[in-house]
Amino acid sequence: MRQNKKTFSHLSLQDAKSIQPILKSIEKGIANGEMTFSDEDDKIVLKPEGLLRFKVSASESETKHQLNIKISWNIDDPKLDDKSILSIATGSSAKKASKKIC
């Protein structure tokens, strides 16, 4: 399992029109399987694959409206060793069944 965790965060004030190209870039990155996020301080490359978890939430109060979009996915770790193989045998002459445990 991956031990190192890299994060990226960016906060800015934008109007509704200027956010649209950013959202379209995220859409295109998901479609192409790679998204690079960067600013003056940091950079991260994400490669969405497999099934993506999608969560959207919205809230409103008298002074603030908020929209949160969260997309996440699990990636296969090519560094899995033999400890990730589960073998189950029943009886003395039973066949072994192996399954990779993530």
C-alpha cells in the first residue's frame, strides 16, 4: 500500500464565467485519464482509472451558498508482494484457491 501522500490545494476568487474553463479542463482530464494541477507553489498529477466515486453536496444559508464536488478512486499498487495473496485449502487433497487482496 502507498505510504507517501501528496496533496495539492488552491484557493482563489473567481467569477462564474472564469470557473467554467477550469471545470471543462477537469472534465477533459478525467476523459483522457490524466489531470495535472499546479500553481506557483506545487504540482500534482492524478490518473483516474477504474470506478470513480462521485459525491456532490450543496448548501445554502442567508449569506452563503456552497457547492462541493468530490471525485475519488482507488489505484492498484504495483508494489504488492506475496503477502497480498490469500490461499484457502480444505481437506488434504483440496485444490488451493488464490485471490489477490487489495
